[in-house]
Amino acid sequence: MRKRRNASNVNAEISLHFWVLVTLTCVALIAAALTFTTGSVQANALLSKPAAASAPSATSPTPAMEDSGAVKGKQQKEMLRGVASWYGGVFDGRLTANGERFDMYAMTACHKTLPFGTWVRVVDLANRRSVVVRITDRGALEAGRVIDLSYGAAKKLHMVHDGLAPVKIEVLAMGQSGESE
């Protein structure tokens, strides 16, 4: 006599296949991201803090984008490459590392070392979409990841479904170095 499969066994098999697929996708994305080089970002104490209400203009250079005097008239642009992830949900409304309440729909991000208040442009290298976010949080990012975006920023990049995306990060305006602690 043939044994019948019950619904819980079928659901368990589907769940296992789903997580295997998710794991393989993450491994492939991380492997692709590791081929990118990672630049270094150095805080400059002479740079001014952008207004909290608005992001720096993408069309005109700000004092934060100018070189600190080594080469007059040139713009200094710091770049990072790696994998971005996103967070939201259970963190919504909790305090961030800089003392603000986390709003998962705001254009904010978590970064390991950039000073709080730093404005960065994040470009999804897969679909070329970009978003400007402000660094408001710290966190233990996994290996290969360079930034953790709010849900709202990830949604604008169309990366919510995949969860991870290869990105390029351009520093637009550095926050105050005293804010990073």
C-alpha cells in the first residue's frame, strides 16, 4: 500500500527548496561583490555638516566635496564598492546609534565607519538606480557588505525582494567627526 504525503511534509520540502535557493543566490551575489575593490573613506575635520532637512545638491559641488587644499579646484570623491543589504520591520521606531528614532521609510542607512550625518549616493550596479541617504546607524554588517539601507531606500533601488545588491557608494558630504561616537 502506498503511503500518502501529508501537507506538512510537502510544506517542509517547499520550505527547504526555498531556503536552498535563497542561500545559493546570496552566495552568488557575495561572490560577485567580492570582485569589486573597496576604497577607503577618510573623515576630514574641515568639512561642514549638511543641513539635516535636505540632502546636498547632486548638481553643484558642496564644501564637503572639495579637496582639503592638496589640489585646489578639484573635487574629492570617495568611493566604496560592495554589497548592500536593507533593514526595517522590527527595528522601526527603535533608537539608532546616533540617538534618532529609526524610520524604515526614511532615506537613511547604517555604515560601520562613516560619521553620522554623512550623505552618500548609493548606486545599484545591477539596475543603475541610485538613492541619496544619510548615515544614522551602526551595525555588525556581514563580510562583503558595505552598507545597510533603510527599507525606504532599498525600495527606491528595487532591491527589497532580492535583499542584497552590488553597489557603488559615493560620499557627497561628510558628517561632523564628533557625531560618530
